[in-house]
Amino acid sequence: MCVLCGEFVSYVHWTERHIEYRAHALDPESRGDYHRLRRRDRLRRAKVANEVLRHYGLKVNDWAGSRYVLRDKKGRSELVQDLGSLWPAAQKLASRPLDPLDPFLRAALLETSSSDDVR
């Protein structure tokens, strides 16, 4: 049980399962790398999610390697367990349905991608 929020954490979301499988394949002396790899992978996923969420005025951060904190520009925030619960929480904070196929979102992502290529 999480000491801070009182929720039971009983499963690993499929987006993090590959790190768990890799940890089981490591020898016992290398298992310390599991936490480092897991944390780095979570930060990378948050970075990619933020590229999409920025279009809607939202931002997500990793919280202690166990959850994500989703925030809007008004200062409201929501704690989400994993990436599977991120999108519904984002729609709730944005107070509107979010369309991942929105042509304006796609244009913004392409623009960001092309500006990254120039750097």
C-alpha cells in the first residue's frame, strides 16, 4: 500500500512490463540497474507524453517512480497510476474531449519535430 495516498499498488502496467522482464533476466549483482533503467524509461515516456499534452496546455511529470502527476496551467493537478489512466485524466483537466487525431495537434507535433531537426 502506498503510504502517501493509501492505494494498493498491485500490478505493473504493460508500458513498464518490459523493464520488469529485463530485470528478471539480469544476474543478482546487476539488479540495482533495474531501478535506474525503470526511472530513465519513465522519464522518457513522460517526455513523449508532454509533446502531445503541451498542445492542450497540460504537463505530466514522474512522481517518485510510482505515479505520474498531471497538471494544467491553472495549477490544478491529478495523480495518475500509469499511462493507461493518463488520457482520461487529461480530458478531465482540459474539460473537453482530446482527440489524438486532431489535425492541429498533428501539425504542432510535426512543427516541433522539424524544429528539433534544425537544432
